[in-house]
Amino acid sequence: MRFASFRFPVLALCVFVVSFVSSALAELSEASGKYYEMLRERPESGVIFDRFYDEWLGEASLDDLEAMLLQVIAVEGAKVNDFRILAQFYQRQGDEASALRVLKSALEVADASAALWLECARVEWALLGFEGAIHSLTQALELELDEDSQIEARRLLGAVYARSGELEKAQTVWTGLMEDYPGERELMEDLIELQIGEGLLPEALATAQQLVEQTREP
């Protein structure tokens, strides 16, 4: 086989449990195998996923990829990141509902991380599942998030509150965000756009005025 010497533990595991996947598919090329292992470490990376996806499709079919990813998560000992990779696969196909089912299954595999809860919230937001998104974001914010993810989660929580009609809660979340990250021009511009989009025009004007005042400061 062309790349018979290049094997990975998870793919070797698939050889034993997936009888209908040929050995040619169970062993990836060096390039796609490398990207798959990188994905297992950083499943949130869209860039790495795109490279893995493109490499795979240069060797086999989309159906084969789905079959392999499904069998990986079916194996006892599958990791949370294996579920996240499959969820990203479904999102790539525009199948947000399947992605959410996979992420919910991941929550049952091990202690949920803040990143996993945030990922669930993004998909729930896309599906307009406001109640679920609020729950997921609340869970994420109770755990440890890096600064960028913390900002994203709070920004999104405000958006979900606003879209579900809880405008006061939305503004409270966004006000707290601005207080915790003063002087963040890009964040304030983003919040102004969100406030205008949700009909919070007085609040948007106040945020814009605050931005102008900060810009004028030496």
C-alpha cells in the first residue's frame, strides 16, 4: 500500500471495528493522516479541518469520510475531540441539526469543557434554539474560557437574549462586557451593530457616544 508505513492509533482502531471500510480507506495518506492527528488536538480549527477534508476527498469519497468518523466515535474510548471533528464535518455539509446531536453526545462522554459548551451554543444559535443556547452559554461561562472565547460567549449571550425578546438582559450582558474590556474599539463597534440590529437604538447611540469619547482621549 502506498502509505502503509504511516499509521495512526485511531485509524488502526477503525480497521478492527469497521469491516466495510477497506484497508485502503482505514489508512490515510501521510498528508491527510497528519491533518487528522492535528485535528484531534485542535478540533476547533477550521483551517486544519479544511486541509484534512480536501486531502481526504483527493483519496476517497465524502460517504467514506462520514463512515470513518462515525465509526471512530462508536468505539469505546472515543475522545470528545473525535465527536467535535464529526460535528464539524456535519456543519461543513450545512447539517447543523446532526452537528448538534453529535455535540450533545460528546457531553455524555466526559466532563464537558467550556469550549464544548460554547460550540454547542454556536450551533443552537444557528438553529434558533435560544433556550438551549442560553443554557449552553451559561454553562460555558461558569467554566474556564480564554479571553477571546469569554468575549465571544458574552457577546453571543447578549445576542441570544435580544433575539428572544429579553432586551434588558441583553443590554446588561453587553454593558458588563464593555465595562470589563474598556477601550476595545472593535468590540464596541460590534456591539453597536448588534444593538441597532435588535432595535436598541438609544443604547446603540450611548455606546457610539462612549466610543467617540474614548477615541478623542489622548
